[in-house]
Amino acid sequence: MLENESSCCGDHTKKKRIDILFWIGLIGVAIGYLVHLAIAPSGWLGMFSHSVFRLMNQMWIGLALGILALGFLGKVPQKIVQGAMGREGSFSGILRACFAGLFLDLCNHGILMVAAKLYERGVSYGQVLAFLIASPWNSLSLTLILFSLIGFKWTLLFIVGSAVVAIFTGLLASLLVKRTSLPENPNAIVFDDNYSFKSEVKKSWSEATLDRKFFSSALINGVRESRMIVRWLLLGTLLAACLTTFVPPDAFSKYFGPTVIGLMVTLVGASIIEVCSEGSVPIAAELLNTAKAPGNSFTFLMAGAATDYTEIAILKEATGSWKLTFILPLLALPQIVVLGLLFNSMNAL
């Protein structure tokens, strides 16, 4: 069942360079975390170290699950991964990717790992975008939390809205690939007319050896291949801690009202504030309940998945193309803004 293929992370047989960004992020986060545990200082250092401590405690479960998913996904033959997602660029394929994102219970940091691996396994870019946009805060656990924080009506509308953005973004990206405006996934394979997904699954399952070596190699591969993503998550944690420390909290609530300007400020804030999906849900609930701006709440949840600098950096790492990277915000943001304005207007009626 294991396939010996090149990874999207590069050829591991080549001489490795020191990953400066990874070590800066790791050392900075480690210092912040240990300072909070050891001395819990006051002042700006206390706020910074507490922010690092809080964010890492929120993120670690999603990261761990993402690493495991990445390792086991690497064990699945490429034909099965592509076959499960459906034909490249088809409407049914986009729907499958969207629903996979909706129901996979991982935070946005774990989802990023899985999305990058799906691209490596040959899934079309339109499907990867649909999967990525639909997934970050739509896990079952966070959906239940949203029900309690903002109610059934708005939770359901937010889920439907995210699915709409995911599907249309995936379809538009697939259309651009067909018109050669965007490059095709170089990892994709062509199926012959006699291909049977069920037969391929049965064959691979019968050939699999689920022993200790299988599981240990899956874990090792997951850790190795997640490094390019963890690099940006660590740097994002440091930046988020800086924002929390040096930007007054009342500045956010003051300017996030249910106006066009408030929506734009929310959009910018969602792009630069690096929080995990668990951390974004309470902020989104506060925007709805306190600022009375459901459209801003939806925009904050969605724009983080479409414009966040961590997302941008990891997509560039996975695809090697700036064009493919920036097509995500270019396609998704107009839809998010329109739906945000619609939700704010619905609340004003």
C-alpha cells in the first residue's frame, strides 16, 4: 500500500539546508511558552508569553491530528485518493471535496497539512480550494460550539454560505485550469476507461500489511512532511502574540460595526490575525453578539481561510506557483464580502 513517490516537500536525498524560518519560529515559541510556565512575568512580556502559551495549547491537538492524517494519507495509493475525489474539474468532484472539508473534524492548521498532501496526491487545484475553504471552522465540534454561541439560525446560514463560497471558488479555479489560465496539477494521473474505484480499494486493502512498521513509518513521514507547514504556523503564532500584546483589545470591537467600513476592517483583521479555528469562533461570536454584525462574523471566519498569510505561504510551498496561490483570495474574497453585506442587511431588517 505504501508508494515510493517524491514528496511535495522536495527530495529528501539531497543535502538539506538549515531552515532558518523554522528554527526562528520554534525557538521563539519555545521561549515564550517556557517563560509563561516558569515565571509568568507581568507587563508586555507576560502578555506575549501568555498569548504564545494559549495559542499553542489551542493548536496542538489540530496539529497532531493533521500530522497523523498526513502520514496515513501518504500510505494511500494515488489512484484511490483521486478516485475518491471524483473526476478532475467536475461538479461532483468539487462537491465531494467540499463535503469532505465540511465533515473532517480538524482545525485549520491540520487542514492545511491535509490540503497540501491532497495536491501532492494529484487532486485538482479546484478541489483542493473547495476542501480548504469549506473546512477550517466547520468541524463537528466547532459547529456544536457555534450553535451555543450564536444560535441555530446563524450557524446554519454560515455553514451554507461557506459551502457556497467553497463550491463556486472550486468551480471557477477548475474553469481557469481548463482554459489554461492556471497550470494543471503536475501530480495528476489519467485513468483508463476500465478503472474501478471499488476494485482498486479492494486490491490495495488485500495487499496492505497493517503492522507496527506500517504505523511507525506513517507517523515518521507525517512529522517529516509537516515541517514546511509547521514553520509558518510557528511564525504566525509569534506574530499573533505580538498583535495581542501591542494592539489594544478595545480597538478591535470599536471599529468592527455592521457597516461597509466595519466589514472592510474585519477583512483586514482576519488576514493578519493568526488564530486557530478554535480561537476564531469566540471572536466571531463576539462580533455577532456584541457588535450586532453577523456579516462581519461570517467574514472573519471565512477571510482567515482565504487571505491568511499562513495559508498563502503554505499554498506557495505546496504548489510552487504564486499564480495558484493568489487565485484563492482573488476568487473567494468577492463572494465573502457579498455574503457578509447580505448577512448584515438581514440582521438590520
